[in-house]
Amino acid sequence: EKAKLLRSQPAQIVEPKGLLYVQQREFAVTTPKDGSVSILGSDDATTCHIVVLRHTGSGATCLTHCDGSDTEAEVPLIVSSVKSFSNSSGCGRLEVHLVGGFNDDRQLSQKLTNQLLRAFDLQPEDVHLVTFCVTELNDREEQDIHFPIIYGIAVNVKTAEIFPATFPEKGPDEDLRSAHVLTGAPLTNIYDARTEQLRIGPYFWGPFPHVDFWLKQDDAQILQNLSTSPLAEPPHFVSHIRSTLTFLKEHPFPSRSLFPDSKPRIYKKNEEGLWEQVCSDKI
């Protein structure tokens, strides 16, 4: 019933003001007391799943974009991140919302759904499954080709409302964060709710293998080889991958070009509610 309700809603366009956008293999957690961020969101999920975990007592909310790279290690990480903002003696319970995936040919979505259910089931805490809009419950078919119905969601941290969403702005440092994923990063926490700062890096990788080869390929080749579900990707998938590969070519050694002093790139929301970089030496 809950999945049906969620699927029936049109995707809302979420503007950057007050938004913290979470990319693949990132997570962020905050509470209703946050003066900078009121919405957490992520999209472009095909076989990936977007997970929202919330404590009903404290209102602490975590959103993450899982791709199945290491689900067993990722779930305890997000559970402990929410618990760190929730007084264990207080009332309330942990509620989880799972959205994403579809009936893809390789059954990657189904595999990820099962991994997530199992990982949450193995947690010592009671976790209540409230929204389950994944894989076959998020699938539509058009001329024998399957697609996800919902590609992205947002959660309002103040009201706990969850809704289908798209995001014109996915920054800051979109290419840098995507490069981190493409080079095999583990799930990374990008936000410090106590200081209300977005922290990116420091990230380290070596020269990306065959980057020139990939940049020479046409769109069809990139789609076929670098997507888990080539037929269901959103239209900007290839341009996004090209942009990330170009970034990796320009920064083969990020420790020199991007993080020379091994400090994160730090952003805070300005008065307009938009991210602005803070000089790290002022902190």
C-alpha cells in the first residue's frame, strides 16, 4: 500500500536551498534541529536503492544511496550514525524506508533488496520496515523493456515526509565525488550535523586505468560497459560519466592537485541556503 502511494506521486523538483544531495556510496545524517539542511535527497538510482533510516524519537534521519558494493558493512554504519544522535533511553523506534531498483535483466536489484533486508535483520536493534518500494514494486514495463518508476527520493528532516524527487543541482564537487565512487570508494559520510558542514575528502586514488580509451568511446559503448542497466539509465548518464572520466584524467593524483594539505574541502550553507566553500584554515 505504501509503495503504491509513493509510486502514484509525481516527482517534485527540489531546489538547492536547504538541500543536502547525497551521491552514490555516500551517506548523510542530521536532525530536525539542523539550521542549514532541511532536505536530504538522492536520485539516478536504477539498480541502486536509496535507504532512509529515521529514529522517531529524536527525528535523526540518515539517507544513503547503496549500490551493493558492501551492504553488510554499510548497514551497521548507518544504524550507528542515527543512534549517535538518538538518546537510547528516550522513546521512539528505528524506521527504515527502502526505495529503488526494478526488474532488471541481471537481477541486480533483487540481489540488493535481499542483501539490505538481511543486513537490517541482522542488526541487534529492532528496525521497523515502513516503506518497501523496491525491485518488482518499483517496476514499469514499456515495449518489453523494464524501468524503475521512482529514480530518486527526498526526505524532509523536519516533517519526516518522503517523496519522489529530482534535483537540478547535485553539488558541490559533483565530479570529485563521482570520481571517488568510480575509483572504488567505500561508503562515506559527507556531513557533520554538529557543525552543519559538508566535508568532501581528502580522497586519494591513482591514475584511472584506460581513461583515454574510455573517453574515446561513443555513447553506446559507455552506456553498455559502464552501466549496470544500460536501457534504464536517465538521459544524462553518459554525459555524467564522461565528465567524471575527464575529471579523473585531469587529476590522476588528487593528493597533489586537490588535497595538497590532506584536509577536506569544507562547505557551509550561506544566508541564501546554498553551499559555500569555507577556507579550511579558518576552522
